[in-house]
Amino acid sequence: MKITQVNTYFVRPRWGFVEIVTDEGYTGWGEAVLEGHAKTVLACVEEYRDYLIGNDPAEIENIWSTIFRAGFYRGGGVLMSALSGIDQALWDIKGKVFGASVYQLMGGACRDKVKVYSWIGGDRPLDVAVAAKERQDSGFSAIKMNATEELQMIDSYEKVDAVLERVAAIREACGKYFGIAIDFHGRVHKPMAKVLAKKLEEFDPMFLEEPVLCDQMECFKEIAAACNIPIATGERLYTKYDFKRLLQMGGVDIIQPDLSHAGGITEVKKIGAMAEAYDVALAPHCPLGPIALAACLQVDAICYNAVIQEQSIGIHYNVGKSVLDYVRNVSDFDFVDGYVRLPHLPGLGVEVNRELVLEENKRPHNWKNPVWRHRDGSVAEW
């Protein structure tokens, strides 16, 4: 079997899809995107065509290693996101050829279903207690929210109090054992991160995400020492080598590699196994589309340390189109009592609505991150 086509598509709200076609009629789908940089990533996929056309799609490790190593420059968000989408599509083909889910080809599942959480609150979190209660009433046992708006390196305790009030309102509305994940989103610098982490302890959060950026990964140990809350991070790390440094630094309890940024299924399986050796949990990052979610579930199925899965149904970014719009087997993504079943169809387990993808690609989106500024005019972390 040989690869004959590599096609790329822009789809709303902010995603990029990859389609790999073979001479024997098998097609695989992947999601290759770095949010806000879809054009760059899909152009990189086009550049990688030379490593794909005419080659056997079954040789995933060889193709992956060739793309990663033969180009001399490696790693980083753009190159790895392009490789991620390609890798997902290759695994999708392999599963379809053998008539099996990807996780069945990688040793079989170690669980029957995967716990999921739901986003609430938006970029500048509002009405979080009401939204959290709605999610709880619909069956979720956990949510995630952004903690703060803009926050300078040293900022007002008024903003700190606003965070505490929002989390307190959720805890009061949803009870003591409802999971509350609080995403600092890299907006917070070390001085304020320590303050917030300590003060949030009383609400027993499920975890604090990106209390500081991984650029400052040496600070995680210090922040962890300031509180008794699990620390999560990793969405802006792209290879096993990045995660090696993170795990060696210590202070992190949950890693969050993104299956569309960190090398796809091939690399994240290795990252998850490496984290297990450090007794660190896995919770893949996925505020993306259905292909990325399906890929995440394949890895969740086989990694013992996978604890919970992010998904973007209902997230504030999804304007115009959402996850299930691109899916024909919608019922396979039903959430029941806060869990989703493992995919059962061959490959990644998602039947893509190709007609809608082609229609969307006629009007390519140009989604960009918002640019925030502090009151003094300086650029704020978003």
C-alpha cells in the first residue's frame, strides 16, 4: 500500500484537518493545528508531503522518525503540530486496515471508559457558579475554568479576591466533592501564582493548570511547596525531551500533552509512559475538534496514568461550528455520568463529515488569539 494524496483543510472555528489517501482506498484523518497559527501548520504539512507520497502508511515509526530527524531542525509548536496531524491520520489508516481501534493495536485498553470535564466561564470568567451547576445537573462531575483576567507580575489583591469569590461560589453551588480545575492559562507570574495557589487551597481544587508558563518550569517546585493542590501543565511542550526536563525538575503532578501539538499518538504514548515512571498523571490537553478528541481517547485507553480528558463541546472558542458538526457517528461521543465510552470503530473511531469539511475549506478561517493589554498599555499574557 502506498500514500497517494495528502490534503489539508481549514475548518471553523479554528482548526486544521489532514486527510491522507492511499492507493488501496483507505483514508486517514488527523487534526494538525496550533491555535492561531493554522495557516503556518497546514503549510508545514504540505512541506512534509515529500516524506509521505509513495511511502507505506503502515511504517508509522519510520515516517515519524524521518520527518522529525531528517529535517535537521526539530521540535517546536509548528513542526510538531504538523507531524501530529500526520501521525493521527496514519494510525487512522492502520486501524481501518486491520479493522480495529488504534488502542487495540497498541496493547489493548486498560479501562472501559474515560472521565471527562467541561469548560465554563469564558476567557474572562463570569457566572461560573450557574454554569458549573448546569454541568453538574447534566451529569458532569468536574469542570475547568480560567482563574483570572489580566494579571501583572505584582497585582491587586482585589483581583485575587475576585478569583476566590468565583471558586467559592462554585464550591457552594456544587458541593464539596465536585471537581474544580482552575486554569491560570500562563497569565500569572510567579509572585502572584504563589499567592493564588496558597489562598485557593481552602476550596480543594482538582488541580491548578499552568500556574506559570513552562518557560519558567523551574518554578513549579516552588509553587507546589506553597500549596497542597496538584499542579498540571504541558500544553505548550512538544516532545518527549521537553517533558523529560519537566519531569526531572519536579513539582508537577499532572502532565497535559496535546495530541495535536506533541507528536500525535506515537509521541504522546511515550510521554505518558515516561510520566508514569515518575508517578505523574496524564490528562491530555484538547480544546480542539473531534479528530483530536478521538486520538486522545485512544491514548487514554492504553495509559494507566490517564485520569481525565478535556473536551471542547460547549467551550467559548467554538463559534460558528462545534465538535460534533464534523462527526457522523455522533452518539459515540455521548457523555454519560461524566464519562465517555472508548471509541469502537476501526482507526481513530470518528467518521468525518467530509462534505462539510470541503465546504468549510472554501472560506478558510483566520482565527487569532485576542491581544490583551494592562491598564498601563503593556501587553498582557492571554
